[in-house]
Amino acid sequence: MKERYDTVIIGGGQAGLAMSYCLQQRGREHIIIERRRIAERWRTERWDSLRFQMPNWSLQLPGKSYAGDDPHGFADYSDILRFVEDYAGEIAAPVRTGTEVMALDRDDHSDGFSISTARGAIAARHVVIATGPFQRPQIPEFSRGFPSYIYQTDATHYRNPDELPAGSVLIVGSGASGCQIAEELLRNGRKVFLSISRHRSVPRRYRNRDVVWWAEKLKLFDVPIDSFPGKKYPPTTIMTGIDGGHDIDARALAKSGATLLGRVRSVSESKLGLADDAAQILKEADKSYTDFISAANTLAATHAMRTEVEQGDGPPPQVSPQFQFSSSLDLRAENIRSVIWTTGHGYTFDWVKLPIFDAGGMPIQQRGVTDCPGAYFLGLHWMHTFGSGILAYVGKDAAFLADHMDRMAG
């Protein structure tokens, strides 16, 4: 006989726990199913030196805020794990760990859903898929063409410089992970080649305030994805919390010794084919920097902000140095022995047997609500806003979904 619940939440990370809190507040029966442990990705998919990119004062989940003595510091990833674990205990979340979902489908005997797990089947009236915004590294097929002597890894498996073979390192992708790992390797004395990708550059602090403070005041976390043509959201913003937080981008890494490259397009034996797009990528990053400064200056000039931030002209706009970019790279000649892929992530929803995906496997949803009544997503990257996939802001979408369930039931 199947167990039955009003709502089943699949995924025991911050999104699933935030959903649990919101359902508890509304008196809705539910259970969380987690394939391994609470906040598993914070346990096993973070490199050793990683710091949370957002200041501690911004750390929050529904009903819980940061209460430590270092509000302007940046937490170690293990501290974030403890924060999420403590939250699960404090809200008495009904989590069933060590239970992998094999399939999610419609229930033949009701208007709800059937969840097949390694421990048996569960029936639910509602199901919330909260398995995380970053599920599998996106590594191109041509990676198979790299010489066998080159060690390949990605941001979810990389831990520290000592695990890499001696020699130069190629990092493919200049998002937050790529730039942070590149900086660590440069400090470790490695020669680093960084294949840059589209990104946004911002100052860590401006007019005595952290960039996250500015982003909140400018309501950047609330910008809906529907405001972008074709729902094509902007590239990632590069930040770091290392050493108390500081500016980091491709130019700064080049000044520290990294060799910047265009996008990697192919590999043949020991030769890389590179796109001729690096200069344009840096130009776009320059514009994102000056656009941010302009928006911050406009806000700072308002009467309400005059006592909140330092006044004056602020620092001059960032100017991109001129670089020479090669169209190819000889891996053997440059003694490259390691490749780290930081090229983004994709979704893995092959276990979901519901018609809620497009031809490319992307979820079809509107703020987590699908066309399949009772089926929801939560915590996806840019699901509704920039904040949708971020720990501190996922609670807004969780509350929206809980209210939606109530409206549908009412």
C-alpha cells in the first residue's frame, strides 16, 4: 500500500527546507524526500577554500536570519552547511534522507502523483521539485579529444591545487567559480590559462557598501526573467568572499599572471582551437561595470541615500587593458597538465515523467507553477527572478507556491 501525503517535496537543500517552512505555516501536511543527506551539495560539491559570495548579514531562510558576530564577513562553505542543517532542526522539517526518487509520474488511481523510490511508492496530491539550480556540470563533447595525459575535472569535483598534477592549468569558463579557482591557483604558483566566457563585472564594495547591499537597494534580485527578451537572462556576476571579499575579474587575474584566451571551440591532439571573442567579452564586462556604477551613483544622489553612503564622485570607471589573444594554443608546448571545466551547469530531470519540459529538457514553468496541476518547481536558476536560485531569496518563491496551493484548494 502506498504512503499518501498532501505534498511531497523532492530535495532536502535550502529550497526544499524553505518550502517545508512555508507549508508548516499554512498547516499543510508534507514530507521531504532527500536522496542522500540534508544540503548534500554543500557537503560534497565545494572546493576547500570556498567562501560564500554574499556577506553574512544577508544570510537568511524563512524564519531564520544570521545571528553571528561577523555580519560583514563571508562564511566558509562548511558554515553554510551548518546554517542549513540547523535550520532543518529548528523548523523540525520532516526530512526522509537516504531515499532516492526513481520516477515521478501521474497516479493512475487519483488526480495526484506517484513517486517511486528505492524504499517504495508514495502518492501525493502536490509535488515540489526542489533538487537544486546546478545539478550537473556542462562539459562539451569535444573534451573527450584532450590527450590522455591531461587530467580533467570540474568545479564540483575540484578541491585544492595539491590534487592537480604538476604543470600549467587550463580553466575553461570565467564565471565566479572559474575566476575564484584561477586566483587560488595563481597564488599557489601555478601558470594559469583562462578561457573567458560572458560575465558581468562589479566592484566588491562601492561608496563604503558591499555590492550585495547595492543590489538589494537597486532591487536587482527582484528583476523578473520575463523582463528579458526571450527570457535570456544576463551572464553571471563575478564575486568572491575570500580574504574578506575583494574585486575579482578576468583583468585582475591577467595582471596577476593569468593568460586570457577566447572560448575553447575544439581540441585536436595537443592543439586548442579558440574563438576570436575575448576582446568583445571583456568589452561587455566593462559595460556591465560602468552600468552598475552609473545606477549606484544615481541612487546615491537621492535624498534618501545621502546619509547611507559616502558622497562624492566615487572611483573612476574601470578601463580594460588591451590584451593580445591567440587563435590557438599548444597544450604540450605550454606544459598544460590539467583542465578544469567551469562552463556552467545543466538540469537532470530524466526521472520526471511529466509533460513539463521543452524540447531541450528545460522546465516549462511560471514562477515554479507548471501546466500540470499540482506539480511545481522551486530553486531553479533565474526561475522567476535573479534571487530564485540564491539561498537568501528562495523563500519568496516558496511562499508564493504555498499560497498558490491554498488558492487552488480554496
